Amino acid sequence: MNMQNEEGQASFSLGRMIEASESQAKYRGLTGSTMRREVDIRRAAWWRVRGLQNASHTLPFLGTLCLSALTAMMGFRNPDSIPFWIFILPLITVVWAVIAAFGCRRAWGMARIARLQPSVHVRYVLLHSYASEAPWLVFFPRSGGDEVEPMGALALKYGPMRDRLRDLPEPIGIAALTGEVSGASVVVPWINDRPVWPAASFKEINLSDPRHSRMVSELIRAE
């Protein structure tokens, strides 16, 4: 490996990412965990867990069904006042049904993975991307000093506009990962004995790949 690659990789060390995480957390006012209480996935069905309910997209689908039913009732009672957009509702309902079906499948998969025994304990930092507009957990090996390089990352979701930093863990800490820690796999991190529900599959980081280096550099840009 040439010196240029070594310098590029050294710039993405744990120590530098901790500094970036602390700076971003201070800028956003994120001093600690903002995760809310929810039903323990180890003792309940997945559809009772708030984080998995959100991931399944069932609430928008149910809302669309209710709107379709109400509109149909209004049409039967007064056919002359049927709104023009009523003919679009079946298509919207089908679209949301497909989204909810895939969402439920993914939520069930995350619940199954979260109930497994942790496969590895790692250090993590919480960073906010300028490119994807998403918070990310970047993971590092448990052993080694501040010069160790990232091993992988998981994208999370911001909360609603009124509380964008809702349901985020502490900026820096230790996580227990459940699932197969490899690229494109479903991995659920447990932090302080609570699951953090990811927005996408696990992404392995290889700093020799320019695409991965660009992604990581977007995470540590100054505010």
C-alpha cells in the first residue's frame, strides 16, 4: 500500500471520527440518548414494537384503506358529489399495500435477528451525513487504539420534523451486533440493552474503495 492510501485511511481513524461525532453532537444539541421506551422485542410480537411498526409502513396503508372506505361510502350516498380524485385511490391503495408488504417482511426479519445472541461487540460513533441526509452508526473493532479503522456502518432514520433527533443513541459508545456482520445483511445493534432499528442493511467499509472513502468523508465533514 502506498503512502497516499495510508494517509487517506489514517484520516478515517476512530480518533478522528470521535472528534467529528462530538462536534456534530454539540452542534445539534444531542448530549445523550434520545431513544424512547418501547415493548421488548424479546418478549413480544414484532407488531407490538413501535420501531418495527414504523418500519413496516402499516399505519399509512391503514390510513389509505380508511380514506378509500369513507370516500366509497360518500359516493354511494351521494353519487353526484363524487370527487375527481376518487379514481386514483385504488392505485394509491395498491401502492401502499405493496410498500406495507415489503415493510412487514423487513420488520419481521429485523425482529428475528434482534432476538439472536450478539455475534460481536464493537465500538461505535454516531455521525450525520451531508450526502444521504441520514444519521449513521459507524462501527470499529472493540480492540485496538484510536487509530483503528471502521469495519462497517448502518444507516438510521431521523425522526419527524418536529423532533429530528428522536430515537437516536448516545453519540459514542459500545454496541452488541446481532446477525451476520457482512455486507447487505440485516444487522441489529443493541446499545444499553435496547435495539436500534436500522433503516438499511449493514454496509461493510473498505477504505481502499474510493466509493467507501467518499462516503466516510461525507460523514466527518465539519459543521
